Amino acid sequence: MHNHDHHDHDHDHDHDHTPITETDEPLTEARVLEQALRELLDEKGVITAAQIARQIDIQDSKTPALGAKVVAKAWTDPQFKQRLLKDPLKAINEDFGLQISTPLELVVLENTADVHNVVVCTLCSCYPRMLLGIPPAWYKSTDYRSRVVVEPRAVLKEFGVELSEQMQVRVSDSTADIRYLVLPMRPPGTENMTLDELEALVTRDTMIGTAVPVLE
Ligand code: FE
């Protein structure tokens, strides 16, 4: 165990919550407690196995598409961008007619000509699932988590992102209460693109900071 509470189950142990996908991992104290609690809640009719399965389904069905819509809108609507940077969830909920609620703080990190942001969770795998869905496997890897904070430029280079010497690289380490979303820079030559076309440029990794949007 570590001191890294997850208030939204936003971590890579969600699969432990259902017996269907139980692994061969040793039964830890936390897992025994979780299983006992889940069975008790089911038994008492507080929350059913079906409701738990439904929530897992909802979580697993999320994709980076919502994040891409948010970024594309921020690129084309300066007023929205200001509100997004100031109060991300409020701006997103208002403009996309959503009701995302979470005790977590969402912070949007804007890439500029001078600063490139990249996001990690050094302790486990905290990730802005409300916007990007399931984190990629490499995001949870020990290699990425340990190296990106020490040598971000080298790691980014391995992802194919080469930054100039003048560019400052800022690594943001997710905590128990904060999730980060990178707002990538809009590439030049996209002035006449539609929102749909812009969204297509905004891949998952561009919102983690391990890629930059490029024109095909
Ligand atoms: Fe984490």
C-alpha cells in the first residue's frame, strides 16, 4: 500500500473489482476487504453486481474522443479556452452539456512555444479517465513512470517528440487528488480545418504530452 488514495477508483486495479477477471495475483488485504465490502453491499441491496458491472462498462467505454473535442474547441474558441484553463470541468460540462462530477481536481496544462508539458503518475497510474478513458499500458509501466521525471527529453525522443533546446519541458506528476490534461499546441496550417478535422489531430498521446499533433 502507498499513501496514494484513489477517490474515484481511477487506477489500474479496477479489474480486481469483479471475480470474472480475477488474476493469479496473491490476495492482498486490500483485495480481501474490497471483495468483502462488495459482497456485503450486494447482499444488503445497496449496490448490485449489475450496477458495479455497469460502472466498469461505462469507464471502459470511455475514449480519448471527449478530450479531443475539448482541445479542438479550445483551439477555435479563445473564450472557451480561457474558461477551460480557469475551471476545466465547469467549462467542459457547460459547453458539452455534460455532468461529469468528481472530487478530483482537473488541471489543464497549456503547451506553448516555450513550454512542453508531459504527464505521469510516478506512484501508480492516475490518469484523467473522465476525458481520456483507459490509460495505455506504457503509461502504467515502471519504465515510463520512473524515467520520464528524470530524463523527460530522452523519453520524449523515444516517443518521436524532439524538442528544441530552448523549449522548457515540464513534467506534472498526478497526485491522489489531481488529474492533468495537456492542451497541445494547434499545428500551423490548420487554419481552415473544421472542428472534426481538428479533433482527428488530437490523439490520446498529444493530451498526455508524449506526442504533438501533426498534419498527415
Ligand atoms: Fe496513480
